Amino acid sequence: MTSNDTAQSAQVRCTVNGQAIERNVESRMLLSDFIRHELGLTGTHVGCEHGVCGACTVLVDGDSARACLMFAAQADGTEIETVESLASGDSLSPVQQAFSDQHGLQCGFCTPGILMSLTACMREAGCNREQMLSAVGGHICRCTGYVGISRAVDQVLAEGAEQDRGTES
């Protein structure tokens, strides 16, 4: 029996969208495959499988990460958020609502990754338009001219500023 005849496995214990997960997986399984095939969360898309397109972007311990560049075993002990975590029931997150309002998506394939990158950026103190557009710059979208996405960024920032003014009173 050669080493290729037996697949090595790894134990993965992590939190995904607030739920504790424990699975035994093949040690070479990618995080994107773990999320999609083991957990059934198909909002994380796999495009280029080289980390270039950004369709597989998720949050790992609050930071955006390309799930196609990580092994599931590397996520052991982490907190993972996927696009499925953004909405609360029928209520969209501010960035999801802005994308809907501003027609920031067309086919939707790249959208989950973009939403996750923008969400990570928005959580950073002092996040501004330049930083948000830079986060989007790490994604490839073949359907839009990014105009709707830019308008969605502007809407999120404007609504955030309005909320900040409302809490100062």
C-alpha cells in the first residue's frame, strides 16, 4: 500500500455563521469545498481556484480570505462567516440592500465575495470610500461596469453617516 492509497484526514473544529462545526475531512480539502460540499453553504462561489477572482471570499476571524487558497484544516479554531450570515431573516444587511437598490449585481456569481470584502472593510474603524473601492478592486466581475457597485458603496457610506448623526443627538 502506498501513501497515495490512504487519504490523510484532519479534524476541523470551527464556528461557521455562529454555529459550532466539527468534522473530519481530507487534509487536502480546500476551505471553499468544505463550506460548499460539507456544510451545504453554496453562496461561497468558486471561480478561478487561484485566489484572483475573489468569488470565494469569506471572513475568517473577521478578515476577508480567499477560501480557495486555504485548506479546511487551516480553519481549525477559527470563526468563519459566509454570505449566508449577512441577512437577518428577511432583512438584508446594509451592503446587500445597497447592492439591490443600486443594481450592483447582474449574474450574481461574484457578488457574495464582493459583499464579504465590503463587510470586512465596513467593520474597520474609519473605513472610507477609497478603502471600500480598493476592497472591490480585488474582485473580477465580468457582468458589470462597477458603476452600480460604486453607487452601492456610496449608499452604504451615506447611510452610515446618517446613522452616526442620529446617534450623536
